Amino acid sequence: MSGAEGATAPFNSRLAILLAMAMFVLVVDTSLMNVSISAVVHDLHTTVSGVQGAIALEALVSAAFILIGGKTGDLIGRKLAYVLGLLGYAVGAVAMTLAQNLSAVIIFWALVGGIGASLLLPAMQSLIHGNFEGDQQKRVYALVGASAAIAAAVGPLLGGFITTFLSWRVGFLLEALIIAVVLAGIGLVKDVPYTGDRAIDLFGALLSVVGMGGIVTGILVWQEGGQYVLLLIVVGVAALTGLVFWLRARSRRGKPTLLDPALFSSRLFRTGVSGQLLQQVSLGGTMIVLPIYLQMVLEYNALQAGLSIAPLSLSMFVIALLAGRRAKGRPANLILWGFLLAAAGIVILLPIVPIATNGWYLTVPLVISGAGLGLLVSQLNNYTLSPISDERVSEAAGVNSAAGSFGLSFGLAFAGAIMLATLAFTFTSMTNASTVLPAADKQQVAAALEEDAQVMSNSQLQKQLATETPEVRAEVVRINTDARPIALQVALLVPLISALLGAGNALRMRRLPDPAPSDSDAPVLG
């Protein structure tokens, strides 16, 4: 079908909404698990470390197998891969609804659900590519991206509300019901056939698992303050580097490859994937810093924190929908403005952090950053994937999904690690410089503050200091009060730098021709 014909075909809004619902469930699933940890631990009679390990395992499995998931969609059919991915998530959701022990969580939610995610993400992007064309395709990518963004932003709010007033099991039951609705509409999906080589590159698949798995494991270990972080990341990077050389060598010999290395010869594809990664780093960094700020400094509960972050998520959602439908002009210009607005919001937020007494102070900068992220959500997937042919779209979608997943994980872990490292350094410096604290107590106070940095509000601190003298108690609270805004400001530099790097990447995009749809006469790669 030509681009002109696709432009005149009626827009299948029901299918677009069902795809957005599938993406919403995929993203909100982990948020629900994160905010439900204490309740899950209590009800299943297990440990916090056990549940955290299941969460880490799910992230690891989905990231490690995502490139293989794209190739699997080529071999078994993108529509079937999409269905199996949804079923994998449904199995995990139902298991969480009925689970009586941690083993069920690990097997069905982490392993089966993680493999489901690795199938679902590339297949979904491939099906959007094959079921919509032209401006319609752009609108659906924007809608699905906006759905993911708002799920990441409001997921903790929804999870906190459901867990507090109902049960965490109800949240997962609702997930299963949404998946059932999506599967009920599967007849609307037209499969996207694959006509390329169906041979399997086993060694390339192994390198991809070790590479993505090593890097994501390193990030997760880093986030939890574990050891061997550098070794894990080096192993992952080495495996991915080896994968690049392996793919090139196989391609030169005319043998089947896990991915076509010619994808990476396209400057459009490289800049698109880079933009996706940097956007997700910026989103992840922002979404880890703000809830900690609201809960640790302003002492908000999960519901209040979610409401305070709502301006970011709502502006992302609205702008993504409007830009996906009505935005005119070059995509590279919109992407540039997206990164600049995301950076501007954070720049405005930085001086507000030390003086904010409630969440309303954050509204304007969050709306600005949210508008920027909404522009990015509306453009980047379409920019990266629209020029790719149907035959190669699963490979491209797998790489694009891997870049996004890695960026989000990195942003969450790195911003959190930077914040805690800054807290530890600032606590120690301020404690040692204090003229009020007794010299014999300084080391003990610094160590206690560092250890409890993630969760220590002033109210909690005052309870722990009940046996101390009023002077010591006031001084320790002062140190805690002064140190936290500094740490949060430093942590905000992670999404800020990522947004600025994204703007630089967008300037490169502006020097390239706009991506042409793969069904046009323009070359697919360039």
C-alpha cells in the first residue's frame, strides 16, 4: 500500500488504544511491585531482599532477552510474539494475585513475565509499524509512548493507592483484566510478515544475553550498593563489543546474524536510538529524585508524592498526544525543543529545591520538563523506526527497546547512587565541621546519617535522637536539613546533563535529511 493510500485509510483508534493499554500494563507492572514490597513481604511471609531480588531478576531477564525477543518475532510471527508476550504478563499478574510464597513470584512473575516483556516490546513496535502508515503511524507511536510515560509517572501513585486502601493483589488482578481486554481485540491486529533468512545465530544470541544481562546486572547491583559493579559492566560492554564484531564478520561471510549490522550504518537510526536512550536517562533520573525529595524532605506519603508529580506526567501525556496528532515542521526541530524544555525545567527546579515547603513549588518546572518529554515521546520512536522496512523492523525495534530500557535503568540507578554518595560526603563534611557536636560523637553521627540517608526524614531523626541533649539533637537535624537539598540538586544534574546531551544529538539530527517512511521511494538507510 502506498503512502497516499495509507494516509486516506480510516484511523483505527480502537487498535491504537489497545496498543497503548498493553504498554501501560507493561510499564505500570514494575511500579506496582515496587510500592507493594512491604505488603508483599508481610503477606507472603518472606523478606525484603527476596522481593527486591525478584524485581531485579524480572528487569534482568527482560533486558537480557530483548534482542532475542525481536528475532523470535521474525521467526514465529510478530502477532504471535505479541500475544505470547501479553500472555506472559497475564501469567505473572495472575500468579501475583494468587501467590502464597516467594517461589511463585520468582518463577511466574519474574521469569515468565520477564520473557513476556522481551517478546512484547519489539513485537508491539513492529506491529505499529505494520498496521499504521504516515501520520497515523506517528500518532500511534506518540500515544503508546505517552501511555508508557504516564504509567512510569503515575504508577507509584496508583500502586500506593491500591495497596493502601485495597490490596496489592487487586492491582495485579486489574492488570490481568486489562490484558484480557487487549487480547479480546487481537483480531484488529494485522500480522507483519517476515521474509528474510530464518536461520538462527546462536552465538550472537549468547553474546547479546551476556552483554545486556551484564550491564543491567551491574546497574542493579550498583543501585543496591553491592560489589563487583565495574566487573559486571565491563563484562557486559565487552560482550556487546564482541557482538558488534561478530555481526560484521558474519554479515561479510553472508551468514545469518541476530541483527543486521547495516542498521547501525544509518545515521538516522544511530541518532534516533541515541535520543531514545538519553530521553529515558533523563526521565529515569527525574523520576527517582523527585519522589525521594517529596517523601524524605517534605515527608509526603506515596499518594501525596504522586499528586505532586502529576504535573509532569499529565503535561507529558497531553503534549505527546497533541504533538503526535498536530505538530508540524521537522521532527529534528521538535526533538531539539523537547530536550531543551526538559533541561529548562530542571534548571528552574534546581534553585527551588532548598526553599520549597510544599509540592506546589514544583508545578511550573515540572510542566515545562513534562512538555519537553512529551515532545520527545511523540517523535523519537517514529523518527527511529519509520524508515525501517517491515523485514527489518523487529531487529530495529529490539535495539530501540533495549536502548530505552537501558537508559531508564541507568537513569534510575545513577541518579540514585549520585544522590546517596553526595549525601554521605556532605553528612561527613558537615558533621566534622560542626562546633556543637562532641568530637567523640562525630564519627558515630556521620555513620548513622550515611546509613539511613535513603529514608531518614527529620521526624524520624528526632525520634532516634530522643535520648540526646537538645543541642546535639538540633545540630544533627540541622545537618540533615542542610545536606539533603545539596544531594538532591547534584542528583538532578544527571537528567539535566542527559537532556543537554540529547539536545546536542538533536542538532546532529538537524543536519540530516528527515526520515522518509519505508514505503516511499527514499532509501531506507542513510
